[in-house]
Amino acid sequence: MSGPRIVILGEAMLELSGQSGASALGSSFTLRQGGDTLNTAVYLSRLGHAPSYFTALGRDPYSDAMLAAWQAEGVKTDLVLRHPERIPGLYAIETDSQGERSFQYWRGESAARDMFALPETDAAITAASDTDWLYFSGISLSILDAAGRGRLLDLIGAVRARGGQIVFDPNFRPRGWPDRDEARQLFTALARQIDLVLPSLDDEDLLFGAAEPEAHIARWHEAGTPHVIAKQGAKGGWISNGEARHSFPVTPADSVVDTTGAGDSFNAGALAALINGASLDEAARRGGELARTVVGHHGAIMPAKAMPDG
């Protein structure tokens, strides 16, 4: 008997990673791949729940290499569309001695921006609507035009109509939202369609204004989301089901060399636990355990052999 079907929707990009100062001409970068939802998809697959990744790539050699890498990780590629003219987006990331990051993006020609406007899109939406879990992020929304967002909202409605669960990480990035009011309004309108939201409290402060964790959590509940796991990095976070709310700790990382992918891996660990029937508390614990391991490695996707036991 097959397990629950999971669809993760978003954009995967090529990643140029280097240490602080690598932006100087002539410096060396390492070419990897990343993207918030891709990171979650890979880690979720490693945890035994291979998702289908809904995105678009080009028909270029880099797209071919990315697709092959996902398949090698066990990520299902039945919902990966191929754009005849566009290519993957690219970002450069520099990491300082504390593991903190700075980014530069080149994503204007990203194939994923057109994932809802390709000839194969209708068939992909129909297939994706029959999922048990749909996961996406604010970055997924930010790359889409109004028509694409409308089609994503239709997909969310179709999944919910069939009893599927919707999980959302707002993952607010100012560069993707020139009009912050647009992000605030869209996220708030989405809230009633979401079963679990996984916000970073730093992002919540950035988008909605600095506030206590309780206020950010209450806003999601008031807008219609029943379950919240709010992340605070090394401080742990907060869990709420609308009736009871409490903080949770995380075990400190042995070392922090790169925080890229920390939140994405937390989401994968939490989602895997929930799919297995765990409580929100256990989901947060599993998410924190994976994230503390990820930050001890360079790049958003650490080597598979470094995955924690259990």
C-alpha cells in the first residue's frame, strides 16, 4: 500500500556559493542548487516521504542536471514542466564567519515563473489536485504573476475539496515583494485555506511590524489558520492550535557554518513527522533536530550521509 501523496510547489535555482568577499572578480564559487521548496522536498524525501515537485525547468543542460539530481534524491519529477525558452534562475550566496548569509539574485528569466502558463500546466494541476498534502511558500507566490497566483489558489481549493492538507511557509523576502501591502493582503486572504503555517518570527516582524510572538500567532488564527508552528531559529519557537499555545526549545547546534536551508529543513522534519501521525510538539522537535544538523554544513542541501538518525 502506497503512502500519502505529497506535492511541493515552487522554484529551484542554481546556487553559486562562496565565503565572505567572494564577490570580488576572480574569486571562486561552488555551483550547487537550492531554493526553499526544493530544499524541503529533498529533505522530506530523505526522511522517507518522497514528494512530487511541481515546478518548471528549461531544456538546457543545467536543467537536465538538476532534474537528474532530484531523481537521484528520490524526489518525484512527474510534475516538473519544461519551458522551451526559459532557464533556471540563479543566485549567489556569500557566508560570513558566523554562518550568516547575503544573497544576489538573477531570476527574471526563470522557467518556474511560467509554471502555470505552459501547455502541460492543466494536466499537472489535475494530477496535483489529488494529493494528500500540498506545501508551498511565500517565495512560490512571489514569482508568479496574477494569473499564476489565481491558478495556484484554484489548486489549493481543489486539494482542500478532496480532503487534502495545505501547509504554508510565508518565507517573506522583501526583494520578491516590492509592494509589502500586496504580500500582507495575500497572506492574510490565504490563511483560511491553510491547515498549518510555519512562519519565521523574524519574517513576521519584517512584514507585519515588530510584535510579540503571541501577536503574530493570534493574527494567523484570527485570519483562519488552525495550526501554527512559529520558528525563532536557535531560540526554538512557538506552537499553537488556537486553544493552547506554548514555546518549544531546540538543542543548540554543535557548530554553525551556514544557516542556508535551516528553516526549509525544519519544515521537512516537521512535515515528515506530521505525515507519520505525530503531534505538533513532536513535529517541532523533529524539525529542530534536522535543522541543527543542516547548519553545521555548507550549502542548503547537506550530504545525505550527514542526515541524523531517527
